[in-house]
Amino acid sequence: MGRVAVGSRVAVHFTARFADGSEFATSRDGAPLEFTAGGTEVIPGMSRSVIGMESGETKVFTVRPEDGFGEHDKQLERRVPAVDLPQGVRVGDRFDASADGREIMVYVRELQGDVAVLDANHPLAGHTLIFEIELVSIQS
């Protein structure tokens, strides 16, 4: 069978939770997540976690922001007039916005009356995350 090494192509089922235990993502209802162990296709904490595992093995581990989606950077938040947003936009919606002559992905963090807070951080930035994974397969 063998163990996962850096560079092995793997497939895992996962359940991801916030530190308070609330679930925010899972692959259990669909296809497993495929990526290269030690690579850059998924967050570093996930990519490294599978190294040394065997097919069928399960693991629970914690990913701190620096090994996940990064620290939350307040400088990537902007307060804008709500009338400048696409019509019907709600908190949590993502869309492309223009900043300093370039397109960036933002999401609506808050809507307060006639003001919105747009955030260019990843929505999971700053969060410590808990993953439960099952290694489904290894392809060397």
C-alpha cells in the first residue's frame, strides 16, 4: 500500500470546522478532494497533513491562519456607499471590484444602512480551522 510522500497525488474526504465546532465545508456528500501532497493546490496545513498517511487512515488536525487562509488584514477592507454595489447584493456575496486600476475579488462583509464594508481578504482569513480527513487513495 505505502505511505503518502511529498509529490504523491492523493484523494481525501474532509470535514472542515471553525474552532467553535461549527461545520463550514465537507466533501462527504460528493467526490473526494484531489491534490498533490506538499504542493500548492490546497492550503499548506492540508497539503502537509497527508504526508506519511496510509490509504484508509483518518486524521483530525488544526490549521492556524498562517497555514490556512492567512491572517486577516484590516487594510484590505473598504467602506463604500451601498448604492455603488451591484443591485440586490447581500452580506457574503462575492464579486469583482476595481481598485487602483486592477480587478480584485471582494466580498460584502457588512451592510449598514447606506454603507457597505467590502473585504478583499479570503472569507476564512484569520480563522483557526479544524479538519477531519480520510485518505481515500494515493497515486504515486
